[in-house]
Amino acid sequence: MKVTVFSQISIDGKLTLGNEASSKPLFQHFDDEDMRFIHKFRGEVDAIMVGRNTIITDDPQLTNRYGSGRNPVRIIPTTSLNFPASAKILSSPEHTIIATTEQARDHEMVEQIRAHGKEVLFAGNARVDFKQLFPMLEARGINHIMVEGGGQLNWQVFNLDLVDEIMLMQLPIIIGGADTTTLIDGEGFQDIEMTKSFRLHEFEARPNYNFLHFKRAPKQQSAH
């Protein structure tokens, strides 16, 4: 399984304007060519993954609307199934997988999700277990995932050492805010030996943003 974290960030690494706010205002800096770049990559991967908070704040379609490639499978890992039944990921026809926990098997939302023709996978007990989930996804032909998560989802995949590469569209703006969502939130690492190392593979100063492409440093490579 190849995992690419793909994100739009400010110079100071913020994803939104405020804690748990929508990321949509950042896209005002992008033109059609920039949007085509994002959607072209979506058309090249097997699946796109975002967290429940993104569904709540942005209500995205998570489709490839600018390119000629396919629409990726949409994967939403969530311990809580507390999101609107009217969400676009449920009302639109594209293949969607909601990944949740064993504790949610009897949740009333499970049948509502299935009634929309979407798939529900159970991986983990108290929280979604990505090391259990990823083999289940590979069994469904998903071998490359684009993670467009917020700080919490991104933290989980980095913490579990599942990320192969990072692609960033860095906007020339400062947002600030101690509680504002960053590329990686979560608990963070307290030991330098636990941090994850990546090497810069590509850099390009583009008209509206800087493009940075990092790949996992060799010592961090592992099979997953």
C-alpha cells in the first residue's frame, strides 16, 4: 500500500483559518490550473481518504472534476458515525467506504449508510485501526491512497509510520493561531528518535504557491 499525504498549507503549516474551520478559504488563492493539478492527482490514485471533521466542515465531493482520470474510491475513517445523512459522500454515486469500529456495528447510521449504497468496514475496537484497515482495502484493489486529512487523521498515519510521501501546496500566507489546525496535530512526538524523516524530492516555485514533494527517508521505509 502506498500512502501519499497531499495538502494545502500556509507558510506556518496551517490548514484552516481557526480550529476545526473549513479549509475552503485557502482555495481562493488557486486558479483553474492549480485545481486541475489537484484533481489530476486524484485521478491517478485508487482512493482518497479524509476524516469525519472534513465531512462536517467542508462537505466535499472528493471527486476528480477537472481531469480526465477516474474518480477515486472515497474512504472516511471515523470512530463516531455522527455526520449528516445528507453529506455529499452519501448522496453522490461514487464508490464510498466508511471505516469505523466494532463498537459501531449496532449504530443506526450503519444501515443508513448502506441504504445509500455505500460500504461499511469495521476495523479496530475503540478507534479505527489503520494497520487492520489497510489490508482490507488492499483486498479490494486499493493500492495507492491519497490522504487529504486534517491534523488528527494525518497524525494517525504518520504515527503508525504508514506514509510514503508528502505533497504540499504551500501558500505564501501566514495564518497563526495556537489552536489552528496544522498539517500534523495529535499528541506529537516527545523523543527525537521517534520523529519521522523525509527527504525533499522536488521543489518548484509556482505562480500561486510553492510545490514541495517529500519522500520517506530510506531508514523509515517499511512494508505495509
